Amino acid sequence: MRMLRRESKNKTQTVLWDVGVQVYHSHSVPTCLVLLCDALKATMTTDQFLPMDDNSATAVFDANGVDVTPRKDRGVFKVVKRQGLDGDRPMIGDKVTVHYTGKLLSGKKFDCSRERKEPFCFNVGKGQVLKAWDIGVMSMQRGEVCTLLCKPDYAYGPTGNPDKIPPNSSVVFEMELLNFEGEILTTDGGIVRRIKVKGEGYSNPNDGASVDVHLEGRCGDRLFDCRDVSFVVGEGEDKGIPLGVDRAMDKMQRGECCLLYLKPKYGFGSEGKSEYKVGPDKDIVYEVTLKDFKRAKESWEMDVNEKLDVVSVVKNKGNQYFKAGRHHQAVIQYQRIISWLEFECGTGIEQHKRIQDYVLTAHLNLALCFLRLKEFSQAVESCNKVIEQDESNEKALYRRGEARLLRNEYSLAMADFQKVLEVNPSNRAARGQLSSCQSKMKEHQEQEKKIYANMFQKFADRDSKTGRTRRRKDESMRSSMNGEVGIKRRRRSQDYPS
């Protein structure tokens, strides 16, 4: 071993010698060999191996790493430099954050996120980056650092990258997986998806589609729901399926298996689900496998008469959900009506009026749902759609006034309730809301007065305190100056003869 160190000028071997000396005296020979192998992997960096040719690189990475390609075609080799945290690995669609350094086999660096001082984010397994990255990153754990040898088919291919990577070049990436999280499907983060098995094709179920799924629902570690079930997308409530599972269907592909992490709003809400022994306001997780589906006809696939035949059924379904307090489900039905008819004109005056009535009613019903869901901005938007067509619509003006009042827009709310009374002077509810609006506006003004009065008093107190402090400083400076003048005079008098 001493001879090895004397003859070696290689930094890696020197490091291995130092490790070997330490473990040789305290471990058995087999243990010593294991630790030396670990040390070899830890010291593998692109700098130590490069430059090298393609065959040499393949041999080195094959000896010290693993082929992480699904087909084991030696297209991507990985050597772990630093183990990550035990536990989960990224799944398809997860948002991952990485640092990376890319080099040619000549050792020339062509890209580095660390030099930009900014990590790189992408959705893994979605084809947004090199194939090698998708494969390599999904094999990593959080905090892991590894080196990837990427063959051309998994990197930049026969064209390379102009001015940076020659055609048909193997490249080496040092990767660090900083973090990963599931794909957020809603703006409020209430549904998060993690794909375990990627689906087939590019088609997804739409609202009204018939789907066959396998479900497994868990609350904590407890399995509470396990079944095969068929339902219509948008009407999953009828089969006891949480809103979040229903809403995720249009993102799934045939054969996909995913985990859906649902906040209470998209699970069983504040009521819970007694038959599953799931309490109120509980986060739940569903594993969903989309076995098959049949898409519903899209708007452009139906003529006006077909749409009008279906609309009355959908409207009744929405009304049933609203009466049952399932406002999210009701919204789905009313929005379907609007998507079908909003831009239809019909073939005659009577049909045109019928279409317009359906659309206005759907917007009014949406406004009512949004008020119940406390989505006041959306309630105002729905009312505005009605008022654009019928500026004297009593329900639209009243519901917009309600939404504006709940948004503390008192002046605008008062204007809406006054218009309601112009349309229908006997509307007692509008008169009551007008009085409520006036009293709340008065309360708001009183509160503002108190706030500003306290604010001005604080400013006055601070200015007064500052003034007193300044006066004290001025007086102190004057007395100090007077004292110094007196001392100087006394000194002068002593310097002169009396």
C-alpha cells in the first residue's frame, strides 16, 4: 500500500490511500474493501475523469455506477456522489428543483446553474428537458448529488447544440436534487397530483364523460375506500366520490395511476364522511387508476337542437346539487350550459330567446352559487354578464349588490340596491339591504375617523416629544457653551496683572 502511494500521482488514489490507512487498523479486510469502494464513488467528479473518450467514459461509469435507463440499454449511467435523504423519489409530473453542471467528455463546461446562482425547475417525466434528465432525476432522492453519463440518444442527439455541443456527443452532468413536489392542479393548491404510472395517448375525459376507475382512499395510514366504480365526470357526488377526484379526471389519461392529495374543500369538507369514519376538515389521499373512459360530445360536435335537448337535463341536475348544498357540483353543471349556448344564435326569434333565457338563468344561478361559496368577485362577474344583456334584471342587480356589500364596496352596493328599487319599488329585501349598507358605511367611516385621529395624535405626541428633546439638547449646549466662556474669561483675568 505504501508503494501504491509513492508511485501514484493521482489525487483520487491519494485520497483512497488516506481512507485506507484509517480503516485498515480498525476494520476487517472485507469491510475495508467496502469502505474503499464507497470512497471511490465519493471522489468521482467530472474533473477527475475528464478528458476521456466515449469508450473510456462508458467503462468507468459502468464499473462504478448503474444503468438507470428503463430498457437497460446503457444510455444513461449514474454514479452517486452524495446519498440523499431516505424516503420518496420524484414521480412523473412532479415539479423538481435542481442544480447542474454540464460538460463534454473533453472536460469543457457548456452550462452551469450554479454560475447563474439560480437553480432550475421543471416538471419531471413530461418531456420538458433531456431524456437523460427525466430518467436520472426520477431515480434520485432529495439532497442527492450524482454524476450522469448521457449518450447522444438521451442527450442532444445527432444534431447537438450549435456552438456548444457537437453532433452525436455523449455528455456528463453533475446533478443535485434540491427539492420536489407534486403537480398542483388548482389555483388554491387544494388538489395535488403525483403520477405513479403514466397513461397512454393524449386524450383526457371531459365533463360529461363516462369513466371506469379503481379507487383507494386513505386518511392518514387508514384505508377507508377501495372499489371499482363507474361515474359521469361532473357528477361524481352521486357515487360518493370526492370533488377533488372528480375534478382531476380531465387531467388523466387512459391507464394512468396517480395519487391525489386533497384538502378538505376537495375532500369531504367540514362535514366529513361518517360512513367512512372520516372526520370534518381532514386531508385525504386517493390513489386513482383510470381504467377506461368514453368522452362526452364537445360543443362543436352537437347542433343547436341537441344542445337544447341536453341543457334542460343539466340545468335540473345543477338545481338538485344547489338544493343539496353541493355548490361546487352545481357550478360545474351551470358552466356546461354556458359553454354550449353562450355563442349560439339559433335559427329563429323563438329559439334565440330560448337560448338567451337558458344562458341568463345559468349566469344568475352561478352568481348565487358563488355567493354561497364566498367567491364574491366571480359572483360580480356572473351578474355583469346578465346586466350586459338586460340592464334592468332585478336578480342580477340584487346579487351583484350582495357581492359588493360583502366585499365592503358600500357605495357600489348602494347603487345596485337603489337600481333594484327603481325596477321594483316593492322589493323589501333590497330596501333592507340599502339600510344595512348605509349603517355599515357609517360604521366604516367612524372607524376610519378613530384610526386617523389616533394616527394624528401619535404624530402630534411624537413631534411634541421630539421638540422637548431638541429643546433640552439646545439648553444643554447653551449652558455648556456659557460654562466654557466663563472658564476662558477667568483664565484670561488670571493671566493679566491686577
